[in-house]
Amino acid sequence: MTGVPASAAGGTSGAKGATSAPGVPDAPSAAASSDAGEARAVRGGKLGAAAVNQASLWNIANILTMVRLVLVPGFVVLMLMDGGYDPVWRAWAWAAFAVAMITDVFDGHLARTYDLVTDFGKIADPIADKAIMGAALICLSYLGDLPWWVTGVILGRELGITLLRFVVIRYGVIPASRGGKLKTLTQGIAVGMYVLVLEGPLATLRWWVMAAAVILTVVTGIDYVRQAIVLRRRGTAEREAAAEGAEH
């Protein structure tokens, strides 16, 4: 009744139908394009992840660790300038030691908080810690400010516990204890006080702080050995139980 031809009225829908009908055979090509796009996305994702992992070496935690490693030779030079007894050079050496100790606190915290842990950091961080502490102790003993037996006890404990961790790592990881953290803090304060040229009551105080550091070093070292023995026994028992279960 309207006088509009049916072909005109259905022109749009007819065009759509004409487009969709022949398009049925073309569906695989659309799917193929989609698959290709997904493949490119996956490959791009892998490449992107690889790039991120590669760039993560230069994260802030690792940079702070590298700074500590660079500070070690600088600290030694400052400690031994003008025979090693100049108060000004010793103050600069103390500043380098303090920066190293502070970065030691922050790099580990940043790595754990922001998921910046890398294989480089796992290896370099403990090396940097022991390098700066070992350099300070050896310099102090070389200059006659600290008995060699104190340096031997502290460094022997640190190296021994590090090796012990590697020996029992197949059974598990020995966690850092509160005593170990207190030991590290006390050692840092004591060594820092010895690096400075102090006199009077402060010189007496640093002796007591170092005595506390040595005691904590020995006590926590014994505790780590105990933990390692327990961890090894537990790991051995679990392996034997698993072996017996597999046999049955």
C-alpha cells in the first residue's frame, strides 16, 4: 500500500545478507588472521618479558649493591691515607662506611617489597656486605686499633655461616633470625665507632659495643649451626620417608 518496492525496502538487509552469505567461506581466513595476531601477541609478550628481565639487572636495589661494592676500595684508600691516623680522613672513611651500611638496609628492603630480586642481587648482595665489613676490620687490625683475634672471630663466623648455608641449601634455607639482624646492627655500630678517631668516654663505650658484637657473633653463629643440623636431619628423614613410600 505504501508503494515502496520490496527490493528497496529490503535493500539494506539484502546487502547485509549478501555480504554475510559469501562471507561464510571466508570465516577461516578471519580466524587465521586472529590466530596470527594472537601468535604475534604471544611472541611479543615473550620478547617483552625477556626485555623486562634483562633490564631488571639495573633496578634500584642492584644499583645500591653496586654502589656498596664500589665503596669498598674507596673506603680502604680513605682509611689508609696519611698513615691511617688522620682524623679528617678517618671521618671521610666513616662516611663511606655509613653509606655502605645504609644502602645494605635499603637494597634488600626494596628488592623484597617491589619484587626486584635477581640472580645478580642474590650473589652480589652478601658479597658486598662481607666485603665492606671485612675491609673495615682488616684495616682496623692492620692499624693496630683492633686485635686481630676479633677480626678473625667475626670474619670466620661470617664466612663459615655462608658456606654452611650452601651446604644445607638442598634441605632448605636457614632464615635470618632476629639475633642475626641484631648482630649485624651491633657490628656496624661498633666498627663505625672504631673507624672514627674517638677519645675519652666514647673510646671506652666503643670497646663495650664491640664486645657485645663479638658475643652476638659467636652466639648467633652457634644458633645457625644448630638450625643447619636440625634442617639437615629433617630433610634426610623426609627423603627417606619419600623413598620408602615410593617402594611400597
